Amino acid sequence: MFEPINSAEQTAEQHFSKRTLVFVAVLLVMFLVLAVKLFALQILNTDVYSSISSNNQMRIVSQPAKRGDIYDRNGIMLAGSEICYEICVSTAASRGDEVNTLANNLAAYLKDPELTAEAILDKVKSNPRAYQPVVITTIEAEGNQHLLAALEENRDDLPGLLIIEEPRRVYPGGNLASHLLGQMGQISDTDEELLDSYAYLATDWVGKAGLEKTMERFANSEGEEIGLRGQRGLQILEVNSKNRIVRTVSSEPSVSGNSLVLTLDAKVQAAMEKSLKDTVAKISKSRPKAQAGAGVLLDVKTGAVLGLASYPDYEPENFIIGLDGELSSYYYDEKLKPTYNRAVSAAYPVGSTFKVSTALAALVSGVVDAETEVLCSAETWTIEKAKCTKEHGWVNMREAMAVSCNTYFQDVAAMAGIENMYDTFKKLGYGQLTGIELTGESRGLLANPEYKQLNFEGRDAVWHRYDTHYMAIGQGYSYYTPLQMAQAVATIANGGVRMQPHLVDKIVDYQGETVYQWQPRVMDEIEISDYAGRVLRDSMIAVTQDGGTGYSMFGNYPVTVAAKTGTAQTGLAGDDKNKDYHGWFIAYAPAEDPQVAFAGMIEYGYHGYASAGAVCKAAFDAYFGYEGLTTAPVYSSVVE
């Protein structure tokens, strides 16, 4: 059945149709605008926007980590860092004439006569790794703010320029403890392992000697690195065609390295170094060959190094700033060898200071006691013995030690025998590495019958009685380092307990938390009876009393010093065996309750009491707080 249309429904349908038409029209307009825009982007301005797109690139910038500091036992900074800025060129971002433009403009801003445009170009072109920025120069933050601001403001004229904040190593004490601290240097071909296995960059600075090297990547018992080296940070930056930073895509901050707190006492170290320098200067006026020396002061109970000095010395910072012609001549002088740590790396015949070790071996083996006497006269000086300085007559150990009688110690060594002697000497640490945290330690040489058998032929391969005689007085085949001598003296003072010498007391992280603490380590022990220890101590005290060879240095000292002097033939080709002697001195104090032990030598210093003895006195003065309070050395006619 046919029905008529409702007028209300008809009106609604008409309104809907109009809205639909409007909506469709709007959509058509929007699509038309978008199409026009796309046409403009893709067709009309292709060159412009493709250039912008290609030139907005990512830059990966490595953020150097601050190296850990080094402090003495009292918190005095020995090595630290200051903020500097590396002016670098990203060669990957510099193409064609841009490099030339950069070189010319950068040279004009730097105004450094050594950094001409040509020199900058040479640096850029010689870069072996194009993916790494080329460091043109490093400038200190202080005093260079205007230069840094000028470089930042004029980046449009410096395509590829990068300015990277860099912590640079500084040594506030100059040459203080230089042989302990060591030196830094840029990675070289000899450090290939660092690049391949430890994520170092070719522009990194690393420790080359001393603690800077040994503690670079020091690891704890779990294998975790807790040394001076920090962890690099990493920034990913988006930069435009002018090398301006558009935004930071991501940033991982660097982590500072851990700091060392040493057992070293800076005051003692400075006193020893000054005394070495002054003593060498004084002796060299009459003995020109005297140009070097070394000394070591140890804590008897723990083996902690309180002072370890070598002369000539150097300034570690020179190797960071760069060596000019004069400095190069000094540092590479084959005779002076200022970077050579004589306290640890150089081994010498030790002369009469070794008589203390011989006396201990004789006492421990039971062949002598305090009353045992030996006749020292011309009649007893056989061809297989070294002559004495004078005829001393009948002498016991105390008397023989005081006047350094060669005959006595040669005879008691023969009584004890080489086997007993060698066993005691080995337990004292002679001919062995101490394991101290330094580079280049020498083992020295503790000779015995096996050594001769392996190194000589015929009759020379046999250990003779005269070998024992000469060994007993610190001559012959054996030679030792000042550190080994100090360790032996400390062992005797410590009742026969040999402690491992060490420099690093603890390691702390950048938040001040201790991540490593040294624990004293016993390396060996000698059974020394109370009686034997007392006899040996009294004999060494006699050296510093009236009539002893060390009286002139410690005759009026506030604490009792047990000591021994030594004049050692160098054994070097071309030296006069009657004139060329190294001067040695060993001691511990206070004798009744030992705290510290010293060993030192001056090359070609001749008499030990007047050469190395002066360094010992400076060390004791600084340690006990007697600087300027002790009396001047007294005169003694007794010499070795």
C-alpha cells in the first residue's frame, strides 16, 4: 500500500547531505595542500633539504675520565688532575677545502708559533684513525676563557672543530717522589695490548713507570679493576653542517678513577731527597764520579715504605708538557739516568754493611757467641783473605763490628760454612724480588756454589774458601739493591720476621669509600734467639758509640741508633780498587724498640758514614721530629 513521505524525515536527510558535502570538500582541500607541500619538498627544493638531511649527522664523543689522585699517608696530594681542554678536529666532518679553511682560521685564533696552518694540516693528515678526532693542542682552563669563547662563537669558520674537556695529570710537589710516582705518556706501539684488550683510545695517556703504571689497572682478588684509571663516558651528539650541536641524543657520564693513599711520609721523603742532592754535591767536589745515590726508610713492624729516594731525580710533569732540547739532554744522559730508580732497580756490592748479615748467620748457626774472639794481625792475613784496615788484635763480635774488622767476619763465616750462610741470607731476602708495587725491580744476585757451577768452567766453577771470605764482607759475586738492604735490616730489627715492603696503604673511590686495604704480609722468618738478637743489637750500637765507625754521625743522637757503615769496591772495569768505593750506611732506631730501618748508598761516596750516613740522619730527623734540634756530627778518628 502506497504511503506519503513524512516531511520531518525529508528535512533531516537534506541536512545530512549538506554536512557530508562540506566534510568531503575540507578533506579535498587538505589533501591538495599536502600534495603541494610534498611537491615543494621533493621536487622544487630537493637540493636544499637533502643537504640539510645529510649534514645533520651523529657525532660520538668520548668523555675522558678523571684519573685517581695519589696522596701520602697524611693526606698530602702527590699527584692529581686539573681541567684542560683539547682542541680537536673531527676529520670525518672536514672535507675538501674545509680542512684548509679550518687550519688557517684555527692557527689565527691560537696564535701559537709552533701551531701554524701547515703544522695543523700535518697533524690532521697524519691521523692514522680517521674515526677519532685529531688533538691539535691542549690548553689549560685557567687564563684561556676568552680563547675558548672565541672558538665557540666562530664555529662557522672552523668546520670540524671539537673542544673536549680533558683532565690533565699534575704533580703539586714537582720532583718530589718522582721515582715512586713514575710518569705518564701517550699510548704508543708498545701498548698495543691496551688498545686491543682494554678499550683504550689511541689518544689516551697511560702510566709508563712507577705507581702510575703498576696501579693503572690494579685489580682486587675478585678480578675487578680498582686502579687509577677511570671509566670513559660517551656522548652521542647530533650536529649540523657547521658542526654546531643540534641536540644530545644520549649521554653516559664518565666515572673517576680510584685514588691511592700511600704509606709514604712526604716530609721524610723530602728530607731524604734534599740530603741526597746536597750530599752528592758536596762529595763530588773532591770525587767527581760521585753523581748519584739512593736511600730507603721502612717501618720495621709492617714493611711500609716511609721514604724511598733516588738521585738524580726528575719532574714527571715534564713528560706531559713536553721535553725541549735541554730537558731531553738531561733525561737521556746515559751516565746520569735521572729516571732510573736506583733504590729499586740498581744492584751494587754492599761492602761492610753486609757484615751484619754475616754476624747473624754465625750466631744463628751457633758457631759464635758474644765472647768468641778472633785474632786480627798481619800474620793471619793469608792470600785467600782480604786484608784488614789495621791490626785489631783479639776482637769479639761487638769490637769487630765497631771497627769493621775484615778478619773477624771472614773467619766466623768460614766457621759457619757457606750452606748455613746462604740459608740465612736467603731468608733475609737477598737475591729475591720484594714484590713492591714499582716497575723495574732488580733481583740482585745472592751467589752460592750452584751459581758458580752454572756460570763458570774448570777451577772457577768451584766454590772456594776465599769465596766465602769475600762474600762475608760484602764483596765477591753478590750484589743487592738498597731496598733489599733496607728489608734485611728491618728483618733483623724485627726479630727475624721479614715483612713485604709496600707503598700502597689503601685505595679509595671517588666517593671516599675504601675499596682496598693493604694487610701486612710475612715473607719469611728466621729463628733468632733473644740472646743472639741482643748480641747483634749491642754490636750494631757499638758502631755509633765512641770508637765506632758511625760515631761521627750519631754519637750525640737523641735516640740510640744501631748501625753499620760500608765502603764497597765497585767492581766496575776502569775503576781504581784502591780509590773508587761506593759509600753505604744501614741502621735502625730506636735500638731498644725498633720502629724504622734505613739503607742507603752514594755511588763513589767512599766513606759510608759521611755519605749515606748523612742521608740516614736526615731521614731519622724527619721521622722522629728532630729537624734543627740534633747536634752537629762529632769528630771521630775511626774510619772504615
